[in-house]
Amino acid sequence: MAVWRRMTAAIADMVRFRDHARPRLTALEIFKYVGPGLLVTVGFIDPGNWASNVAAGAGFGYTLLWMVTLSTIMLIVLQHNAAHLGIATGLCLSEAAMRHLPRPAAVTALGTAVAASVSTALAELLGGAIALKMLFGLPLPVGTLLTLAAVLWMLFSKSYRRLERYIIGLVSLIGLSFIFELSLVHLDWGVALSGWVTPGLPEGALPVVMSVLGAVVMPHNLFLHSEIIQSRQWHLDNPEMIRRQLKYEYLDTLFSMLVGFCINSAMILLAAATFFTHGLAVEELEQAQSLLTPLLGPSAGLVFAVSLLLAGLASSVTAGMAGGSIFAGIFGEPYDIHDSHSRMGVVITLVGAAVCILFVGDPLKGLIYSQIALSIQLPITIVLQICLTSRRSVMGPYVNRPFTTFVLVAVAAVVIVLNVLLLLEMLR
């Protein structure tokens, strides 16, 4: 009898260990995997996207919706691959580059990524400042400093997981605001459906196309996603756990990127249905708000401004986190706001962007050109990512399959070709 009791106790211990070592397939467990994708989504519904999408819709109607479709497909591939790296290695993209690539090449690539984060933060802080000008009439420098102060306070005083919840809430509010805005306008859904799937490049549209690409597929988001996902590791020595994480991460990424696709499309649809159909040129976001008010009523202009402020605050937080992650990775460290290197990266990113804003003459053009700068840096980050995730010495059994590498190379080729076309157009 004593032997039997010992055997049953041992079996019970094994069952408890098994249940502890791998998550159950419950809604609560699945929810634990949700968050990183939505946090990254903030990055491509930021003020830079607002400027690019308003310019696309106001200038070309529904014609450039296809660019949102293409960019989102590219984004899903890239973000999943970046998260794949974080799950399989326990390293973010920046740390992995420093560990597995020649130091000069890694430092150069990561240096351009920090510059891209500054360019991103410029758009985010400027968007917040523009929103404060719309709402309270504050000068842009004052609005920039207030936005900067609020973002630094959020980053330095709030825990990471609390920030994540706040930002997910802001994404939800931004999405609801655009549903409200679209309910006020008449949309030609037939033309819109055609625009989503039919590529077209009207004369003079290439800079706007590049800004849309840079606004959706953002280099800093690839670093941020790999950092966020690797910070949530459980039982990295358990292959079944890693496979399950990869599965749920893909669902999180797919869902989150589709949310971003809908919000970005809504921006173009709103601009096309209000400004393009009425023949109204939009040269600044404040003008977009003032034009919405007589067309759709005062509530539309107010919702537009409040949503822009929320987008500016949320995306400035993620831009600062990305800059801190990249900078800390140069020193072989993960992102930790209590660490000096992470803090320094956050300050370089956000304060550097605030200083640059003082030299921006045209806010809307500043937003658009910041997104073009991101699209120019993007091939460097993509090539860096391919080099890491295609190496078995880095990824082990989770190395990219040949087809995955082919798709990633194709994405890089599309981005490079578009950059060359933009350069040729600017040299004319």
C-alpha cells in the first residue's frame, strides 16, 4: 500500500509539473500573449501616418489605398520575423546584432536605427504639439515641450506592463474615433475596394507613396517588437513552449496589424471623402481639422484633434522605448528603464527629436519627410534582420525556412526599388 501511495504521488507531481511547464488552451492563457502586437501597432497609426494618409487621400482620393494593403502585408511578414527572433533566442534585434555580427557592421547599422528612432519621435512629438495647438492654441515649441515632458514622465515613472495597458487603451480610443468620423461621410465603397487591390502611381505621388511606406513599415518597430516579445519568456528550454509562443505571437501580430490596416485605411478614406471629393487641398493638419468642422460639424474637428493628441502621446512612448532598446542593445543589454544605457537611449531619442522640431519650418512637410527618412533606413534594418534570422548559429532549429527568407528578400527588394525611384525623382 505504501508503494502504491508513493507511485500515485509521483504521478501527481509529474502532472503538476507538466501543467506548470506549458500553458493551457484557455481564453485567459491566450490573452496573456496579446499585447506586443498592439503596442507595435501604435507606431504605425502615429502622427506621421496621419500626415501621410491625409496627403494621400486629399491629393489622390482612393488611388493610393493599395499602398496601405502592400505595406501591411510587408509589415506582418517583418514583424512576425522580428518577434520570431526574440522568442527563439531571448535576444532583441539590437542585442542579437551585437552578439552575432562583426562589431563595426552592427554598430553602424544600429547607429542608423537610433537616427531612425529620432526621426520617428520627431513626427510623434510634433503631432502631439499640433494637436495641442488645435485644442488650446499653444505655439508648437510650447506644445512640443509639454508633450515631451508628459512622455518622459510616463516612461520614467510607470511600469512596462502598465504602460502596455495604457497604450492598448489609447489604440482602442483612436480606432473608435475614426469609426465615428467615417460614420459622418459618404464613401464610394466600390472605388475604395478597387483602390485597395489595384496598384497605381499617379504623377507626383511617389513621395507620398514612400511616406506611407515609411509610416507603416517602421524600422524602430522591428526592434521594439523583438524587445517586447523576448521580455515575456517562459521556459525557453522547453521546445513545446517556444512553438506555442510562436503560434500565439503570430495570431497577436496578425490581429494587431489588421487593426492598424483598418485605422490607416480609415484615414485615407476620410480624407478622400471630405477633401478630395470637394477639391480641397490640405497643406497642414490644422487645416484638415478646420476643414472638417464646416463639412462634418464641430464634433468631427474636436474628435480629430483629440485622437491626434492620443496618437502623439502613445507613439512617442513607443518611439522612446525603441530608441532605448536599440541603444542598450549596443552595450549588449536588454531594455530596462532603470538602466543608464536604456535611459540614455530614451533621452537621445526624445530630446534629440524635440530639438530638431525647433528647425522645422513646415510641420506637415516635416512629418512627411520624417517618414521618407524612415523608408530610406528601412532596407538596412531588413537586411540586418534577414542576416540574423537566416543563420542557424543564431536561431538554432527555428532558423528561417528557405521560403521565408525568399519572402523577406523580396520585401527588401521592393523597399530598395521604391527608394531608388524616389531618389531619381528628387534628382530631376
